[in-house]
Amino acid sequence: MRTLVASLMIAATASGLSSAAGAADTPATEPASDAAAAATTLVRPILCADHRVIDQEVPLEWLARARVMPMVHAHAPLDRALAKGLDELAAADADRYTIRSAYTPMRDWLKAGGFAHFQVGAGCQPDSRIADFGRLMDRNRIGDLAKVAQMQFDTRDLPSGREIESGYNQYSAVMEINISSVALEGVYTETLSSRRVVGNGTTTAITGPQTYPLELPNVGVRHLRTNVKVPIGLGSEGPGIAPVAIGPWPRDPRVAWATYRDGMEKLEAAHPATSFVWTTMPIAASANAQRTWFNAEVRAYASAESKILLDLADIESHDPAGHVQADRQGEVLAKDYAMPGQGGEVNADGRRREAKAWWWLMARIAGWKSDAASDSTAQPADKHD
């Protein structure tokens, strides 16, 4: 099932990305491109919070049960959209959405329940983000207390406006190459001068300065320094080559996805009492080819392996009327939720929508059974509703 869904997704996405030469396209409402449609028509995971759950009314009883669960949210340094959205919802409707929350609290803080969020990883380094999340859960023993745990990448973790290479190799190292060349580029003449002392032993005289031409070679030395990525299987030793970093190239979506998948699976195995929420990557206002590929893999895997999914990309790409916004490279951030002048920043409306979907998901994890007719765990024939 996993192989079939993923292969269909890759094939459909590749056809849409082949003509997206990195240039931003103008977003459009439905009908969307084939790539965007393929990215949003997969069988859904066993439990998925996407744009369709935002307007579902969660009973107060289940909101109350959800808010006392110990919940961990790990995010990039510049991405606190979900935490802000929860605060904004609580300010607008305290009876429904008040929640105990803290940024980087001590471990014992979680014993009383609430939303604890932590900064993980360095800027634009998705591999460091999942590694830090693992350390947070394991070494800090947060995983012993957390009922729910989630880690999400940032929009900046994958580059915008670039096609995904068809001939892909994972990279074993980044090598620094230093090349020097020496060449004879003619000669130059240096004129020397000296004075002579003449005499017969009794009297001496110093003559005027005498000049002596001296020809010297003119040697040119050139230096070149560059970095190259070395595919796995090729040697990394040789004259003039020094390894400076070992490991796959992290900002390729295929490497980022493998790192995310393997890291989450490892944590799920280590903490079986914790519900881990898989999350699609937030998207920008255009040029999301690499993020579309990553998000398609997350959705396909969550469906095949019965994971819990918070589909942020789906929420951000659907306008308030439920219409998907997309260009030839896939889903784009709907203009209704975009900060002016910020291609990937979500405004207050977008943050509140994400927070509502998060509350719906937490209530479901706490045990609430929503209306099956409108439940996002159903398998729609087409998400363009």
C-alpha cells in the first residue's frame, strides 16, 4: 500500500514539476494544476486535521479534557505561528480556548498538563531540527511525560523556486577543492647599481655608480577554491581535497523527508505511550515545488502507516470558502492568510485557523468522536469540494 501510493504521488507530482523552472507562478483558484490536484487527492490518514475540520464545533467537555494533556510542540526559531494562534484564540474566546502554555519550560511543568513549545534546530537545517527534537524527547526525558508530541519544519527549511533533480544521488560529503597553478609569464629586468673602489694601495678613489641589468623570471601563481557535493559511493580522498562536512545534503526534499520519517519512527518506537503528530511543511505564496514533494510524501506515508496528521499545508492553501490556491508547482499560501510583503508568513487569520484545527485534533486524541459524516478521517474522492 505504501509503495503504491507513494509511486503514484511521485509520478503525478513529477509531471507538474518538470515545467516549473523555478519561476514563481500566479496563484489561481480551482481548477488547480494536475500536480496540485494529485497532492491533495490521496487517501487520508487514520486521523487527519485539515481545512475541513476548522468549522466543526468541538464540545466544551472535550476541549477541557484536551487542555490538561501534556503536549509538546517543537518548531523552528522563527516559526511560532501555532503558539501565537493558540494565544489569539484564547484571547478571543477564553471559555473555549484558554490553555496553560509555556515556552521552553522545565520538565516538571508538564506534569500539570498544557502546551509546551520548544525551539529546535538551526536556521534552514531540517536535519538539525529532527535531531534536536529527539534529544529533547530522550535526553531531557520529556518523552516520559508527553501525551502528545509534534515537530514541524519551517518554510525556509527547503528552498523556493527550484526544480527537483531527476537524477538524484544522496551526498556523502561536501568537499573543499583547492587548486594551485604556477606558470612562467616572461621575464622582468631589475637594474642594480654599485660603486667601485680603485687604487694602488697608497691612494684610492671611488668611482661613480655602475649599473648592472639582472633578468628574473616572472612567475604567475593562481589559486582556485570551490565546494562540491560528492555522491555516495565515490571516494573522498585525493590530492588537494579535504572533507569539510559528512552527511547527506539536508535541504533536498528527499533527504529532508527521509530524515523526518526515520526520526519520527524512532521516537514513536522509543515512546509508545506518546501520540506523535506528523505535520506537513508550511508553504509560501509561490514556488513550492520542493515543499509540495515533501508534503506529498508526508501525506502518503501517514495514510499508508495510519499516522496522526496535522496538514498545515492544506489549511494554508484553502481560502475561507474552501477553494484550494495553487500554481504549477503545487499548493500556495492563500492570499487571505498571507502577511503583506512576507511571502511565507501567516497572518492572524491563518494562525487562528491552524489553532482551531489543532484543537480539533487534540480533542480527537483525548477521545472525542466527531460526526462521522463530516470527519476528516473519511476517504474523499476529491478534496476540491
